Amino acid sequence: MSYSGEHTDEEDSAASMDNSPPRVSTIGNIFGRADEKRKKTGPCCQLDRVLHTCEPSAFLPAKSGLPGEEVRPVIVIEQALKSNDMAGGSYIAYIIHTRFNDDSLQLESKHRYSEFEGFRKLLTKLHPTCVVPPIPEKHSVADYAAKPKKAKEDPQIIEQRKRMLQSFLNRVAAHPVLREEHVFHRFLEGGAVWADILADSGLSYYLKQKDTSVKVSERGSLKRPDPHFVSAEDYTARFASQVNHTYKVHKGMVKHLDDMAGTYADLGAAYNGWSLSENVLAHGIEQVGQAVDSTIAATNTLSRALESNFGGPLQEYTQYSKAVDKLLKWRHKKHVEYETLSDSLIRKQSTLQKLEASESEAQRLSAVLNAEGASGHSRQGSRGSTATTASGGGLMATINSFIDNDPAMTRRNNISRTKERISVVETQREVCRAELEGANEEIQTDLDRFQMDKIKDLRNTLLGYAVAQRDFCKKSLSAWEEALAEVEKVK
């Protein structure tokens, strides 16, 4: 199972049912470039022009760990420097270098983590149908508990953030939609903090926009769910579970390797000390100690390689699974909104039918009464009016103040208001239908792109894992073969 856009007969049949929006949209991209003023007719700056000349592989080179295959990506975070803000507080600033292979353009910018966070949040609002690449999570409560006031400066956390923030920027640059945003170009060009970039862009109002026109829950149930996206949601949950479990086991493995390297260090020292007290066995014991030392070096190299080439990608895809899950929940809310508006329209149309039936019945009864009671009304004439005025004028005035004096007018007003509400809901429903159609198409397109990237990334990750293990075994084998040869010489 994957995010494939192919549909089964069952899915196509379900999509054709009432209240189920068609899968294929007949409209253009209604989300990323919805505003006319944001539509691009050409490159908006020099960086935009150069970005369009690059293949995605320039930003996402393979990381298999194979010799000669390591290529520097266009965007690199080489440094993380401690800086101070205007209030005297400290933070870590990440230095971003953007350099193209032909040296046609070189840029440098500096941003703190919170600016990356703000930039990514805007991208998710501008492009809710795209899988926006993840950034590392904020420091956890456990991090602050373990190292109060020092979690931000922990070298391991900083290195991890450098790696993931660099990947985030390169993945945005490789994305066919996200890279079009001029705020991204400004983010790389340098010379401005994120707050100024956002203010100059005029896009801050997107951050305040609601996902739906009516209040709905992302966990709301659907009467007619789309089987294809239900499968996508199930696959995402399973993938997240598998990646999380694998990452947890990986962390345990790396800790085991680090512990084993420490134990080997003690063992190597023991062998070297032992060799000093022997004569015939001295050289053999010393050679075994050297093999242990080589194993220590190989184990440390393996630990670092696994953390970089395997643990890093796993952690990134843990975050990616959350991004895909959020994307599918957004789409689920749009579908719930569509069904909510459809149900509301049905209820209002039913109410209108009852009101119109009541009005028709009232008019029929009025006509009958007018025809049958015309003569009787004229005979009672002045006698009835005199008696009413004398005995109940005050009482009727009081009653009339509490009851509807003109029920016919009230019925007509209710009919008119109900028709207006129906017109509003019909408009909202059609807008929502168009948005849902467009969202289905755009989300599937980006999920297909993401699936291809995921397969390539995880293939390279597994290659990196295999290469690291192979190199570890080669180095250890060579050292122990030399030790074996020396020990065999002892007579």
C-alpha cells in the first residue's frame, strides 16, 4: 500500500454517489495561487530565475554512504553561532550558504529556529494541499529538565537541527510549488529577519484565516468517506508507527554500540597492560589489544555513520508522517464541511417546503372562509361590534400585544428569510465542493511526488546502513586476521 493515485472500481463507484464530490477537478490550482495578485508570470528575482535552472537532485543529492557519491547540496548550513538579541537573551543562529554549482549566485543568510518555524507555518497556510517538509521539533520538557537553560546549546541537538533545517530548505527548493514563494527567496537572500520579510510580503493575513467557512471538527465522522483517502490515512498511521518503532530500536542500537566501544576500551587497556608482564605471549597479546583498539575505532565510526545516514532520515520521516497526517486531517475537515453544508441545505429545503405548504393551506382556508362567511358577517354588523367594544376592548388589546396580529405576513417573511438562507448555503456548498475537488487533485499530486521522494530517500538510507555495517565488518575482520596471524606464531 502507498499513496498511489490509482483507484479501484469500488472507489470510483463510491465517488459517484450523491454528496460525494468528483475526484477530478475541472478548475485550476485554487489554493497555492488563489489570489490574482499572487499569480506569477515569470521569475520574481534573480534567485527565482536560477532556481528554475536546477534539477531537484541538485538540492537532494543521494546519501548512500558509498565512496564518491557524496555531493554537496546547493543550500548548506555550515555553522550555528550563539548570538544575543536586543533584550540580552541568547539564541542559536544558523548560518545558511546558498551556492550553485556554476557559481552563478552565492548568498548567505542567518536565521534562528523560531524564524524557520514561522516560515514553515506560513507555507502550510499558503499551500494547505502540499506536504510541507518538516523541521526539527522544539525542545521537549525532558530536554529542559535534563539540562536547564542549556538545552538550546547542547551540541548534539544543535547538530541535529543543522542537519534537519538544511534538509528542510533544500526540500522546499526542490518542491515545484513551494519554491515559487518570494518569501522563500528573501529567507535565503539574507539582510532581513523573518518578521520584516513577513511584513513586507503582505501575507500575514493568511496566518489568521480559518480552514473552513463553518465550524467543524477534524475528527468529525463522514457519511460517505472517500475510500481512497481513508486508505491513505490508514497507510500514514501504519507508516508512522513503523518508522517510530524502527527509530526507537535504532537509538537503542546506537547506545549499545557506544557502550560496547567503552567496554572495548577497558578491554584494550587490560590486554596492553597484560602484555607488559609476559615474554613469549607478549607480542600476541599486544596484537590482540591492537585489534581491540581497531574495533573501538570501527565501532565509533559505525555509530556515527548509523546516526547520520540512518537515524537522521528516520527522524526526518517521523516528522514527515506528522506533516502528511496533518494534511489529510485538513482534507478530512474540508470533506466534513461539505457534508455539513449539504445536510444544512437539505434541512433548510425541507423547512421551506413545510412553510410553503402551510402558506398554501392558509390561503385555501382563507378563501373558503371568505366565501362562506361573507353573508353572516354582514348580518351581525353593528350589534357584534358594539358588544365587543363594550365588554372586551381592553382585554383584546392586551392579548393582541402577545400574539401575531398578521400571521400571513409572518409566514411570508419566514419563507423569504428561508429562501435567502438557502441561497447562502447553496453558494457556500458550491464553493466548498469546488475547493474539495481541487484539494483532492492537488493533495494526490503532491502525495505521489512525496511517495517517489520517500522511496528514493529510504533506498539511500538502507544503502547507507548496509555500507556502514559492511565497512565496520571489513575493518574489524582485517584487524582480527592480523591478530590471528600473530597469535598463531606463538610456539
